[in-house]
Amino acid sequence: QVQLVESGGGLVLAGGSLRLSCAASGRTFSNYDMGWYRQAPVKEREFVAAISGGGGSTYYADSVKGRFTISRNNLKNTVYLQMNSLKPEDTAIYYCNFRNRPATWGQGTQVTVSS
């Protein structure tokens, strides 16, 4: 059974940092590109960042480029999102998922950025 468990969210002041983690199970993790997504209140879920299976390629939404960094540890079946210079508009529930064969979404982790 495929499972995705996000953690690391919280309340932070604008300009602060958080590091999110996502533990995946049920698939051979290194075979899959992984992505981070977010959903703000009354908005559609949107793409944030992605990383290739081996970790050599990364992609970012324009809104987070230069502030967020995605990485992964294939030995731990975990993908990370380092978020720096956070802004109030980054407030959302953050989710991870497999890029090419999405699994059922996990519960996500809430990130709240206060001004």
C-alpha cells in the first residue's frame, strides 16, 4: 500500500524558514520523480517543486524559485522542501506526491506565514 506522510509545517514569521519532509512507502522510491504541491484556502492545489528520481534535476514554480530547495534521500525514502524567505502568500497545506503516477494524497502539513 502506497503511503505519503508529510511533516515539518508550522507557524513562522515572514522572512523565516521551515523544512518539510515527506516519507514515502509502498513503491521503489528512487524510480520516481517526486513533487511538492500546496493548496491555499479557496484555491486549487498548485505545483511547487519537483525532483528527478536520482536527484540530479530539480524544477520550481516561478513563485518559489530562489527561495525553496527540493532534495531527496533515496536511502530514507524521503523528499524534503527547504523553504527560506517565507512570505504570507506561502501559507497553505503542503503535500508531496509521485510525479508520474500520483498516489492517494496524504494529509499534508500546514504552513502558516504571519506578517
